[in-house]
Amino acid sequence: MSQLQRLLDMMVQLRDPKAGCPWDIAQNFHTIAPYTIEEAYEVADAIEREAMDELQDELGDLLFQVVFHARMAEEAGHFDFNDVAQSICDKMWRRHPHVFGQECVGDAEQQTENWEQIKARERSEKGATSVLDGVARGLPELTRAVKLQKRAARVGFDWNDPLRVLDKLEEEMAEIKEAIESGNRDAMEDELGDLMFVCANIARQLDLDPGTALRRANKKFEHRFRAMERQAGDAFAELDLEQKEALWQQVKRQQQGNAG
């Protein structure tokens, strides 16, 4: 028996109404979805840390999520795991005619363009009426912002110049300052969203992933903040903001010096 079949059989047992696990039996697509997202992030985290031993486990956890969803779908009469596998195989076959067919591509850039054209044709065949159709609403919002912007860029709605976007960033910063001064929380949220949307656009213009950039900033902040705590010891909480800022700058210089 293959390990994949073993996993599929285990899922059947876990979901068995009489002899299965009460927790697994009680789940549905909506309750499992947050775990699926969490496992995908844990895969990304293991890759970021280059922890290959952990990556094996995390990929297994993510595969288990796919099996879980497929089993619930099979129980409801929608599809099963084999249908899921066939679906992705068929999709990869359609989208790689240069590998599985007779077409030729010159480089990765041309292949990316061909891929997007094929996807657009598939969306049209499914009844899409807007270039924005098919951008999943369940994506992390920064990722979704970039995807929406990429779609709009395909029909010419784009600056094609990061410096123009930086001008827009300054405009949005002035608007959120206005909103803060007004005290209107709805306006503040609206302008903050606009500001973040422009930041996502800057990342896209620079061909950078905003989520990766933010993870890098989080990691940097955590590293420096922990160093501050170690240096100040138990007195850290009692330092005033000016002292904490001075300590932050000291740690920053030390870490930049070590990196150099």
C-alpha cells in the first residue's frame, strides 16, 4: 500500500460516523479552512528558515488538509481525491503546451505571458465578464491587492513607473493625516486602506512580494526588540520612550555593524 493510500484510508476512519474521531467528524469546509491557511503559512515559514526537516512535516500537514477537504466533498457527493488530482493534472497539461504539446517558448518571461493568456481564456470560457474575475477573496489582502493590480495592468491601467507610485504614496499619507486630525475613524480606516494598497503597488512595481517584505520587517523588528530586552534586563519596562529609542538605535547600529 502506498503512503498516500494509507493517508486516504486513515481519513475515512477519522470521519467514520460511528468509530471515528468526534472532532474530525464534527468539522466542515468552513471550520477546516482556517487550519488549511495556517498550514500553508507554516510551510512558507519553514522554507523561509530553510528548515528542511520541519518542511517535510509541514508539507505533510498541508497534504492532510487537502485530503480532509476531499473526503468531506466525497461524503457530500461532490468529488473525491482522485478528481482533485485529475483536475490539477489536466490544468497543468493545458497550461504547459510547450512541455506536453508542440508549442515552443523562448524563455521564462514568454512562458509567464502564455500562462496568463491561457488562464484568461479559461476564465472567459467560464463566463468571466471582468478582467478582475477569479481573484480569490480568501487571499491575504496584500496578496490580493497585488493580484488585482496585475490584472488591471494587463489592460493598461498602470503607471509602469515606481516613482509615480511614490508620488501617490505621498498623496495618500497627506490624506490619512487629514483623517487622523478629523478624528473620523471610518475615514482613517478608508485612508489607511488606500495607503496600504499603494504600498502593495510599489512592491509590484519593484517585482517584490509585499508579504515577504513584511515578514522580513517583522523578523528584523523582533530580532532588535529582543536584543533591547536582553541589554536592558529587568529595567527595560521602566525605561521611558526616549531611553527605549536610544537603546533601539544602539542595537540597530550593532546589528548593522555585525552584518557588515
